[in-house]
Amino acid sequence: MMALAFVPESDVIAAFEALTSLDEFRELDFLVDYFEDNYIGRQRRGRRGQPRYALSLWNQYLRVQNSLPRSNNAVEAWHNAFNGSVSIAHPSVVRLARKLQQEQHATAILRVQRAAGQPIAKKRKTYQRVDDALHTMVVGYDAGDVISYVAT
């Protein structure tokens, strides 16, 4: 079911229904019910209700297809580094303003370096391999064979 995040939004519900109709999922009714309630929307009277989390929040198909980040880890890393540079829990306004100015200055230097041709730091090979594998998988999406697609 986790692979449904890499199916186009328009095909997720059909893929979910095809996947859960397999015999293997009969033993996992509790998991299927949870996933349906929270991520797909429970079917009642021939219509699906609204899930707790909209498809657009958790679907990653277009992000992978367009080589965009799938998480906010970079933002969290920056925030953690910035907190470390401030070094106290409740800085004064003056100290916080000084740190923000230093951060702005460092960002301006980085922009000039990029404009001058300095390459962007590469991802670790492990993460790059995962990105490449997901991109290859997403580019090869075939709506006619969604079961094989989510099984790989």
C-alpha cells in the first residue's frame, strides 16, 4: 500500500481497489480499513467519503517525476543548524537579529558562488540511488498493469 504514493493521484483509488481485491489482503482487513479511512476515503452508498489526509498531501508521483524533494528534511536540517548557531533557547532580539543577518550574508555568498559556477553539493550515493530508482519506476508507470507496478 505504501507504493500507492507513487501512483498518479487520478489512479490511486482504482489502484487501491485492485490491490485490496487480491486474496493476500483478506488477512489484512484491519490495515486495509485503517488505510481506507485515513488515506483513501471510506466507500458508503456507492460514493467515497473524504479521507482524513487528502491525496494531494501524501501522493509523491509528480514530485518524483519532476525530481523535487519528497520531504522537508533540508528545511529541518537548516533549522537545526540555525538553532545550534544561536546556541541558547531564548535569545535576545538583538542576538537573534545578528544571527539572521549572518545567515542572510552566508546565503548571499552562496548565491554568488552558485552564479560563478560552483557545483551544488551532491547527495549521498545511497539517496541518489533511491531517487533514481523511484524516478525510473514513476516514468515507467502503466495504468493497465497497476498491480505489477505497485508490487515492484
